[in-house]
Amino acid sequence: MITIEKLKIYEYYDGSIGKFEHAKNIHLKKMSGHEFGIINNIVQDIKLMRKGMTSKSFEEQIIQRIDALCENDDIKAYLLKLSM
């Protein structure tokens, strides 16, 4: 599940999995590298959608994935902000 706290951690590391995985701090206890990667993939997919580089069926899959991983609209809004 994606949370605001995890999105803030993702933002702190500017979406860099390398920086995140080399960190030696509390963030590693709050979010796994796998979760970081999931957020990164969704952010990249949203960017592709915004550029019109995806099919309608892929867009539907992205939206379904976001709905499944985000429990409320605040989290979805933060995720969209990160994909700007």
C-alpha cells in the first residue's frame, strides 16, 4: 500500500532508487526498495500517460493499479504531483 509517508520518502530521494538503497537511515525501515520501485514505476507510467504515449488499455491498467495501491484521494493527488 502506498502512503503519504512513503511518497515523501520517494520525493526526498528525488526518485533515485540508488540513493535510497545506499541510505543508512530510518527510511529503510519504513519502506522497502521494492515499494520504492513500485512508486517509481507508477510515476513513470503517469508521465507517459500525460505525454500521450500510452494506449487506452494501458491507461486503464495504470488507473486500476493506482486505485488498488492508494487508499484515498490525498495519496492519489500526491502521486500525481510527483509525476509532474
